[in-house]
Amino acid sequence: MDQSHNRILVFAGSARAESYNKRLARLAASRVDNAGGRATLVDLRDFPIPLYDGDLEHEQGIPDHARRLRAMLAEHSGLVVVSPEYNGFITPLLKNTLDWLSRPDGDEEGLALFRNRVACVLSASPGGFGGMRSLALARQLLTNLGVTVLPDQLAVPRAAQAFTDNGDLADQGAGKRLDQICHRLVETLERLNPRAER
């Protein structure tokens, strides 16, 4: 992972243009940069991938957009996954994306891509729980893939009122918590992958 020690891939499991979780992902990416990391913000809407189908995989292989995402993930040692909540679960988009990314591709083992990666999970929801139920499932899925998920997490409730006009979090406590999470992620990656020169 050449020079990927503090590169962090940030995305939300939503395709909606005005998604609250995309807003939170954008904010997290800026906080990662402020903490000394190098964030790459990705919109999954730009990487349309068909619903996972074993027959499709057998006949056509890994979809091109999934390959593009795999190549990006290979260049990043960290992840910020922002998970909307659909009926108490993670979104089909998030699950399908991770399902395709974890498939083997030629001689490349699927789960190898996730090993030695560190992630944090965030969520936002119009409801009072802030998508909290989806966080446990996002954490479980990433852990199953071999990702180390930090215990720190943030759920932003009442998301329709949670963001200021400039895109920041209106609640100062939530903003401070997001700062702490992003700092923790960057610091963890620095400890695990120290640079020879600083």
C-alpha cells in the first residue's frame, strides 16, 4: 500500500443526492483532513453496480465499477462508512457494494482487500435514534470482512435540523465527537503504519 498509511476512503451507503448521510460523509472527510489524514470522498452513485448475482459473476466477472472501487480501496488503509438506516438495517446499496468488493477476482482473494484496514462508522437519520441500529450492523459486516472497526461511533438524530447552512453540525457536542473520532482513526493508522520519515 504505497503511501496509503493515512489515506482514508469515505463514503455513505446512500445514492440520494441530498442524503443527510452524504452530508455527514463530506463533513467527516474534511475532519479527517484536518486531523492530518488524507481523505478521499466517494459517492456510490458514481459507481452503479448490479445486485449481486452468482450467475452474473460467473458469466461476466466482477463489474467494472466494482473493480474501480476495489482499486481505490487498495490504496487506502482506513475507511469511514456512513450508514443510513432502512427499517432498522443497513441499506441494500451498502450491503451490495461490500458484497461485490469482497468477491475474489482472478488470483486475488476477495477478503484480502479488507485485511489490515481500520474503519469507523457514522450515521444520520431524521428519527430520534440517529440511525443507531444500522451502526451495529455496519460494524458487524465490516468485522466479518476482516476490518478492525474502532469502538468510537456517532449517530446524528433529527438530521433535517442537524446541519447548519455551511454544512457543519449544529450541535457543538456532536461536532466535537466527530472531531475526536476522525482524530482517533488517523492516529490509529499512524501507529499501525508509521512512516520512516516525518
